[in-house]
Amino acid sequence: MAKDAVRVLVTGAAGQIGYALVPMIARGVMLGPDQPVILHMLDIPPAAEALNGVKMELIDAAFPLLKGVVATTDVVEACTDVNIVVMVGGFPRKEGMERKDVMSKNVSIYKAQASALEQYAAKDCKVLVVANPANTNALVLKEFAPSIPEKNITCLTRLDHNRALGQISERLNVEVSNVKNVIIWGNHSSTQYPDVNHATVTISTGEKSVRELVADDQWLNGEFIITVQQRGAAIIKARKLSSALSAASAACDHIHDWVLGTPKGTWVSMGVYSDGSYGIPAGLIYSFPVTCANGQWSIVQDLKIDEFSRAKMDATANELIEEKSLAHSCLN
Ligand code: NAX
């Protein structure tokens, strides 16, 4: 029997990530090739015409899985009965703007959209925040949508995770699908800590540790980390636009694995509500290694953390503590 359609909301759908993301969702990349979807797309009034253009293209693409499109600038209409929410819309940092000003704009957007989700979305909806500052936007959303279970509010660090896999695959000249279990700890910002201490590569004789195969700690502890942390800026320099196709693809990976599960023996990175694991203060949205099964994520426990990692994990946690207090000061 055909499955019921799942309603997927994309906010900021007229933007460049939105434009790359909605066809992926409509093609089944996010929820599987047998899962019909109804797309809800939200943007702000100045982008209404462009949003309607995206809707026209979705119709023109005649996606068999796409059972309906709601394109709107009305937050209530956008949020009604949605099961999956990908929040890409937000206020970008413009030249000359202070961090606090950008935070203040986004805090008010996320506060308002949280209230609409709280009232109108499906009670068990799963939320992924992409828009920056992604971790702190997700935290604000969590605080203003108290009836959505806290485990259902996450942020995107899968792009950073995939970037780390890509760098290892390039360095070792192995297929990226044979590299696994890197970790992104912390904030989706330049303080994030890409960690390969538990990562492996599948080679003909079995699984081998990335550290052993690379055999260059100086590169792994230096240039590799910086390349992953700064990859977003490198893309902007090259493309004169920020990452879009890789961000959209990572958003699909994040929801796909959350809903359909991670492969046995593999974990992924997700920004989730911290429960104090690994000594990270509870009450932050922090990126951890997680496995997913039955629509639930769980933080991978008991990984050995060395001194180098500890310092980097704490530094990115400290930045999130600062962002949290900045966000709270914007609310007062
Ligand atoms: P664009 O500026 O192309 O698109 C953003 C869209 O959001 C625009 O269409 C805008 O009209 C809309 N918007 C603004 N306020 C809104 C509101 N209140 N409600 C609904 N829509 C609203 O940016 P794009 O390149 O698509 O990037 C979107 C966000 O993703 C940015 O915040 C960006 O920093 C963030 N990113 C996050 C990444 C991550 O890994 N977490 C990586 C990629 C990306 O940089």
C-alpha cells in the first residue's frame, strides 16, 4: 500500500540553499524513494515572487513523489501539520553588522517561528535548523516551543562532517564511502572541532584507523582541522556565493539518517540538546557523534578523549555558552 504523504516545511525556500534542497526532497533523497511528500515553502514578502517561481519549477519537474506544494509568506499556513521542518531562513550577517545585531534579528525570527510550530505543526515534528548561528537559533527555538520534545530539535553540522570525510578521502585517495566515524564536536562555526581519532577507512584487509593510514599527526592536528573549519569561507572565495548544494545535500543526509537510521557501526554528527555527555554543559545545542534508530538519535558514549581533543571540545562549548548568553540578552 502506498505510504501517506509526509509534510516537509522548508523556510527560506526562495534562497540558494532552498533552491537546491526542494528538488532533492521532491525526488526522495531525504525520506526515501517510496515516501510521497507535500512541500511547504516559507519565505518573506520581498521574496514572494521568487518563491512562486520555485513552486512553478517544482510543478514543471513533475516529480512523481511530490503530492502538493504550499508556497506562502504566512507562517501559520507554512507550519500547519508539518512533520519535518528544515529551517534555512534567517537574517544574514551583512558587512559592518555587529554579532549582537545579527543575533538579535535571528532571535526574534526564531522566537516567532517557534511559537507557530508549537501551535500548528504535528506534535512529533522533527526540526533541523540550518540558518546561522545554527546551534543558537535551534536553542532559541527549543526554548520557545516547549511542547516539541527537546530531542526533536537539532541543528546542521552534517555538512562539516561530510567535509571532514571528503578531506580524508582526498588525502588517502580512497572512496569517500569507505571513510567513516569522523566527529564534529561543538558549534557550526570556526571553533568546531573535527576529530578523526576514532575514524576508520575500509580497505581490502578490513577497517584501519585514519590516524594510522594518514601517518601524519601534524597534518591531522593542524591543516586538516583548519581546512574543515574554514571550508565555508573557501567556497565563498571560489564561488562568490556560500555553499548551497553541499549544504542541501547534508540537510537531506541529516534527516534521512535521523528518520531511517544510521548503518550498523557508523555514526554521524548532529547538533543536539546536550545532556552533559563528555562533560559538555547540559542545555546547549552542541554537535556530538550520534547513531539513529527508530527515529531517535543517541549520543555515542564512552569514546576516549585525549587532552588535545578535550581542550578543543571545551573551547567550542565556551563559544556556545557565550552565544547563549548573547541570545538571552537580545530577548530581554
Ligand atoms: P539566502 O540568503 O540565499 O536565503 C535565505 C532565505 O531566507 C532568503 O530567501 C530570505 O528571504 C529568507 N528569509 C529571511 N528571513 C526569513 C524569515 N523570517 N522567514 C522565512 N524566510 C526568511 O541564504 P542561503 O545561502 O540559502 O543560506 C541560508 C542560511 O544557511 C544562512 O543563515 C547561512 O549562513 C546558513 N548556512 C548554514 C550551514 C550549516 O552547515 N549549518 C551551511 C550553509 C549556510 O551557510
